[in-house]
Amino acid sequence: MREITLAVVGEHQAGKTTFVQCALDLQRPMSAPSATKKVSLEGVISVLRLIEVPLGDLRISAELDLTWPETVGGQTTPPVDGALVLYDVMNQDSLTRIPTVLSGCPISYYHGLTRIVSPQ
């Protein structure tokens, strides 16, 4: 069975846990920083794993090479197939490192943060 691992990356209180719980339709609170669910992707049953990765745990070299942490929540980090980078819309400081993180991704659809969404 095909396994796909997506990292859900963000600063503290950016909504990583809420995102994972909603995306996987979890009925109970998470007891670990990762969760899995069988899903149909392009007609193929696959295991989708979402792992929460605190933004501060990522290492980005001067050459913008991104290195995932060896462990997350005491568990070995599996190979990551993609990433979702979250930020707290109520905290402008949570955006500070996002451009650097996205620049470190091998393929990124990031084109720059040109406007900050304000709740006001």
C-alpha cells in the first residue's frame, strides 16, 4: 500500500494540531504528533500520514538546503513527501521564517508574501 507523508509545519499556536484533526477527520484528540488515515488518491487506496513539525525544529543551511528533524515527538521522522506550512493569522511574527522555509523546499509554489491578511 502506498504511503504518503506530509509535514504540517508552523510556529507554536499556528494551528498544526487543529489542521491535522480536521484534515483526517479525527474523532479523538491526538496523542502523538502524527496521525494516519487510509484515503483514496487517484483511485488508489493509500495511507496518508500527517506529522506536526515545529518550525524551530527545521534546519536550513546557508545554501537553503532544508533538513527535517531526525525525530518528532520521540518517533523517527519518516521520509517527507511534501509540506504544508501554516501560520497564525493573528500573529504577524509567525510569518517571519516562512519565506526561508519555503525557499528551502525543493519544489515550491511560493511566490512571496505580498499581503498579510488582517482580521480587521
